[in-house]
Amino acid sequence: MIPGRSNLVDIDATLVHETDRAVLLDTGSARAWVPKSVVEDNGDGTWTLPEPMAVEKGLV
């Protein structure tokens, strides 16, 4: 579970690549590496992460 759930956002994204520490997500309009420690795969094509990080990475 991700701490501080109040500022979370769900994004539609495809997993492009994965390492031990991060995932490369593609939203169709942007691609960004996101640390695994702050992202959660919902198993339905959506990912949950803190909104500030999603904004910073250009995913929303």
C-alpha cells in the first residue's frame, strides 16, 4: 500500500519496461520511469501513484 493515499491518482498506462526498482509507463501521450516504491499496478490497465509525481512526470 502507498502511504498518503489522499493525494493519489489513477492513470491508464501500459507497462513498457520494468527493472528491480522502477517501471516505464506509457500513457499514449507520455512515457516516464516511475519508482516501484510509489506506484501500484491495479491489474486492469490502470496504475495508482501520487498526483504530484504523475504531474511532474507528465503522465496526467
